[in-house]
Amino acid sequence: MSSGHLEIRVRPATREDIPALVRCATSSTTESEGVGFGRPWSQQTFTDEGRLAAAWHEPNRAGGEEIFVAEVGRRVVGYVTLENRGEILELNNIDVSRDHQRRGIGRQLVRFVEEHARQHGQHAVTLGTSRSAAGVPWKSLRWWQGHGFQITGEEENAWTRSIGAGVREIRMRKDVTVR
């Protein structure tokens, strides 16, 4: 895949990518930006090489999530994690290193996810983003809407309760045409 002048390649992650995955996770936003929107870094798998290595399952899984990386040259600059939910593909996380943001890498990862869903006969890609207890949505909400994702509802769940009282998850969906 390419975007503008950047040659972006998306491929399954490998165990050797763990340091780069952690760099992407910890450089995409600052820990202080995430206060009220997500778990502290000390509780996140992708912010620590040891935690990620302990959760790794070959060939490219951590926990129940499949991991794909975006490379520019031979450098991992972003990643996405996916969970197969039958006819739906859940996009659990997407991160692009801060120094590579606004270059189309996230867009290429989303296109990859949509094509991955189509190839596996899935009818939609779903995801959740958070709304803080103060009612403020995470900064990516408009970005997702710009990529055709629509809000399907909001909920409190185990993930939001782990962040704090009053946090909500904004559920989003994009239907994909199965070929």
C-alpha cells in the first residue's frame, strides 16, 4: 500500500516487533492526554515490552487480538489490533507513532482492516472510543466519523469502569461490502 509519497506496508506483527509496538503505543499520545479516557499506562499491555511479551501468542496475537503493523521502509510506525467476532471484525486499537501522524498511515491501516473484514466474509467493522466522565469524547471521534464510522450507541462496561466512574464507551460501526 502507498499513501502519497510514503510507501506503507501492512503485515502481520511478529514477536520481534514488540519493542517497536511499545514505541508506537507510548509515542502516539502522552500519558497525560489519556487521563480520563483510558487505563493508565501501567495497566496497558502495549506500553510495556515485558507485559506484551508475556501476552504474546504466535504467530501475531496478544490475548485474543490479532496484531498487524504498518511499516515505512523497514521501520514499524503504527499498528492495529483486531478481534474476530463472527460476522463482525472489532478494531480494538490503532496507534501511529507521533512523528508519523498526519501522513495517511492511520487511513491505510483502516483500509487494511476493512479489506481484511471483506476477505474473511465479515459484514462490518466495529470499534469503541471513550467519552470522559465530563462528557468529552476522545479526540479520535471525528476522525472515525470522517472514515465512515457511525455512532451506534454509548455504554458503560467493564472497560469504562476500569477507567473511572461516569466514563462511557462510544460504539461505532462501518458496514463493509463482502465480495
